[in-house]
Amino acid sequence: MWLAATLVALAPVFAIILEAFGIKVPFVKELRGRTKLVVASMFLVGFIGLLYFQAQTGKTLDEIAACTLFSNGAACKSDAEKAVNDAADAVALTAVDPTVLPPAVNARAEQSAPVSRDLCDASARSNGNWEANQMYEEARVLSLGINGRRDEGAARLLYKSAADLGHPSAQFNLGNMFHEGRGGPVDADQAIYWWSRAASQGFGPPMENLMGAYSGTWKGFPPRDFAQMVRWGRELDRCNQPRVLNNLGIIYASGGYGVEPDNALGRQYFNRAIAAQSPRAEGNLRLLESRAAATADDYRWE
């Protein structure tokens, strides 16, 4: 729109300059009797448009020309919006206390975190889709009631739209809402589906949830399946999370449900969990050493 206004405003100027150098421009010749009126009208429309854009963005005419003609639109954001974005990035990249920042900044800080390919990074994950990011942000604000209005039904719909576009954190949060029955009915199958989609993008938190979903201890979820738990637990192995390590130790110490028992591997995981400050791994290791035939339910899960 602003590019069109700029071109409309400048076209008569170029035509008149060409005419002054003896280069005939047909439309100028045909409108010679009304040239001044046409030029004045076009300049007026273009100038009003530029002034309005300047008032909306707080930018100089040079900056407007630069962002209108040479950028993809990111440079044309208002100074106020840019300030919110910059502050949100500060929350994501530094140890700034988010409680001292305005709600608009906090609402955007999670989704604006740098995209990380490290599955051990539990911070919010984006797929780089601007539309999905916007919907994720709006859903998060509504879900947490950041602006004084909490609407988990609307948040669930927005998370679903962002999740359909492949946003990993939206997929993870949508799975959580199906699991907990927030914003709609509980649906274990949908929770697993969305966690699986997020996990397939290398996002760690939904992998932890999938381990829980197949543990046989979550109401309404599938029967115990150690093979599925190992599938996701081994993905998280290098993150040294005490809960994951302790639970992998139990799986290998007891065996069954699609996994062969392996006391040596179970002992290894318990020792790693103890080093990672697991509150239950030490007791589980003692149980393994004293009763090699203990079942999974004899151990203490985390």
C-alpha cells in the first residue's frame, strides 16, 4: 500500500523531468492542460500517506523509504513494537527478571527464545513460522491470564491452530491441555499424538511426557509399555535428568513389557541418577542389589 502510494506520488515527477529534457511522455502531453492539477493531487495523496505512516511508526521519511522499498517489512515495525520485541529477547537471552517487565514483554518472551536444536533445552521451541508464533503467543497469554483475562477454551483452539502449522511448543502445550482436561475434555490419544509430533522435532519435554504416558501409571493412558518408554528415554539419556535416569534404571532392572532385563544397565542408570541428585535412585539401587528379581512396581518411580 505504501509502496503504491510512493510510486504514484513520484511517477509525475519523473515524467515532468523527462519532458524538460525533451523526452516526450504521452500521458503528460495529453494532460498538459491539467498537469499541475494532476501532479498536485498525486503529491498530496502520497504525502498524506507518508505522513500517516510516519505517525503510526514514529520513523523518519528516510527510514520509511528504506523499510518500504528495500525490506521485507520487519524494519517497518513501530518503535513501540520494536521496544517490546527487544525487551522480550532480553528475557530470553539473559537472566533478566521477567517480573519487572510489562505484560506485553512477558507474553512474548517464551516464544521469542532462540530456536534451539538441543533437545536438553526445555525452553520454548519455535519452528520459525511467524503466523504460528503469533497464535502461540496469544494462546499462552489467554492460558496464563497474563492480561487479566483467562480463557483456556480459546487458548486450546489457538494452540491447535499453531500446532497444525508445526509449532513444537504449541504441540507440547496442546498435548498437556488434552492430558489435563484444560479448555476441553481429557483425551489421552490426542495428548500422545501431539506430544509425539513435538518430540519428533527433537523437543525434550514432550519426550518426558511420553515416558509417563506409557508407564502404566497415568489414568486413561495405554497399558505399560517399556519399549516405548525406552524409545524416548534413550533420546533423553545425554541430558542427565535424574527422573529419566532413575526410571530407565527401573525398566532395565525389572524388565518385561517389551524390554529384556539387564541388571548391569539398570545399575549404571541408578548410579547416574544418584550423581544427578535423584531422590529415589539410591533406594532403588539398594533394592536391585538385594533382590535381583524385584518387579517394576517394587521400585520407586519418579
